[in-house]
Amino acid sequence: MEKEVEKVSLNKCKSVLESDGSKYSDEEVLEIREFLYKLAELDYRVFLKHKQREAEFEKEKQKREEEDFKQAA
């Protein structure tokens, strides 16, 4: 079960998006906000997977170094 996050308010999103003079309907703002949250979730999952692979690589590297050390002794 995924944790529900408190999202940035519609008014704040609209303010940021329209800061360059553009105009967006509430529906467009909601769609953009949802897209950005999905993109952030995807990026976070990629980050976690990368960290997991780094940890696995480091563990395997240490294991190989220990084996090499034992063989050299």
C-alpha cells in the first residue's frame, strides 16, 4: 500500500505555472500536477533501485576481495 502524500495546493500550482504570464484552467493544472507527482514517484523508484544495485555491487566486491586475500595467504 502506497503512502498518500500531501500534494501542493491547486492555487500554489496555478501560481507557479502562471508566473510567466501563461494561463491554465483548473483541470489543466490538476493534470500537470498529477503528471509531475507520477514523474517524481518514478524517479524515486529508479533512485531506490540504483542504491540497491550499488549496495549489491559493493557487497559482491568485498566478497571477491576477501576470497582473493584468502587465496594470496
